[in-house]
Amino acid sequence: MTTAIDNFLADGFVTVRRAVAPGVVRACVALIEEELRARGIDPRNRVTWTKPVVRFPCPEGPTFAAAGTSPALCTVYDQLLGRGRWIPRQGVGGTIPVRFPSTSDPGDAGWHIDGSYDVGGQWWVNVQSRGRGLLALFLFSDVGDQDAPTEILVGSHLDVPRVLAPFGARGVWNGDVARELPASTFRRVRAHATGRAGDVYVCHPFLVHRATWPHRGSGPRILAQPAIEYPQPFALREDSDVCAVERAILRGLERRDS
């Protein structure tokens, strides 16, 4: 895993292919499709795809528990956060944005990092990443370059800590972070979160990413994007017990080349 940790430190994410078994994926998709039908959307009928994106909380239950507790994912979480240090969840969690083929602006395609805790009804984040150890992107459908994949600024997690540091423990609304980043962040290499249903992108909580459009594929693109919770804010002290996520934050605070 040393190479994978090195890649995570440099790039801000690792891809776990076939993290969720095909049968589990199919069962999860069936439940997601039920949620769509309850909203008047038939996943097999394009006539009902009238919005570019529909969001709802990820369903609960044993099927999603099987996906969220995948042994392959638990191993990666242990390696990046430390065994027993993150909060296991009997499910996937987060929200599910379902994106439909469309040339319309979905209205949510700006560069951002995900927020971690609620302040007055807004999602905030601080340099210690209070409440969030990782961001996971669960692909519940095959996603190619034409299917409105999530776009990632590779290595951008190293630019974010110095933006967040002046705000201290209180932090800042996550929507303000991208506008404070240096221009060099947006010149970074870009990657698309593409792959087969069951693949999972495990990301640093400060990784800058966005939705893409238009969606020129043939069917709904289904993704879940939960936080992997961490019980305490990262202490941000250099010692032998620092996990990979915290090490990346410290590395970002030390950088002077942007």
C-alpha cells in the first residue's frame, strides 16, 4: 500500500476498482430506481428526464450497508486514516445526485470542496477537517467521459490548507474556499472519476472537484458521495502517528510554490 499512500499524498485520491460486488451494486441501483419512481421519474423512460440532476439522501438498509462496509474499502480507510480511528457506518450515507442526459446547465457544476459541519444551515470546513476524514465517490452506474463524470484537480488538496488556516477552528463556508485559491490550482492536471459500477474513488477531504456538463451519455449517471467520518479534528502535529490524510494537510501548510 506504500505506493498507493504516496499516490494519495501527491494526487489527493486513490481509485478502488470493483470495491463493491456486482450483485450488491445491482441491488442498490434497484432501490435508487425506486426512489426515482417515487419522484415521478422512470429510469427507463427518457420522456420523464426533465431535469439535468435530481438529488436525494442515499437510501438505508442492509443492501447499502453491504456496499458501505465493503472489505476493500474498509482496508483503504484503515490505511489512510488509521485502523479503528474512523467511524464505521452501516450504510453508504451522503446524497445521491442522479444526472440525466442533458445540455442544460445543472446549476451545481462549480469547483468546490465538500463541507463537513453545519453552521447556521450552511456546510463549513476548517483546516483540521472537523468531522470528515475522507470523501468517497461511489459509482453506482458505469461512468465514461460522456456521462458527466466528476472532474478532479489533481493535487489540489495541497493548495487548500493555506486558504483555510487563517480562519482557525471556526472555519469558513465551503462555498468561499474555491474563490480564495491561487490561479495555479486551476492550472493543475485534471482527472475524471470514470469507471465501472462498483468502483469507488477515495478522496482527501480537501480535494477540489466539480460536476461536469453537458451529459452526452445514453442513461442516468448514478453516484453517491458520502463523508467518511473522523471523530476528532486532526491535531496537525508532526509525529510518528500522523495518518496519510493529516500528513497531506501538513504538507500543504508547508508549501510555498503556488
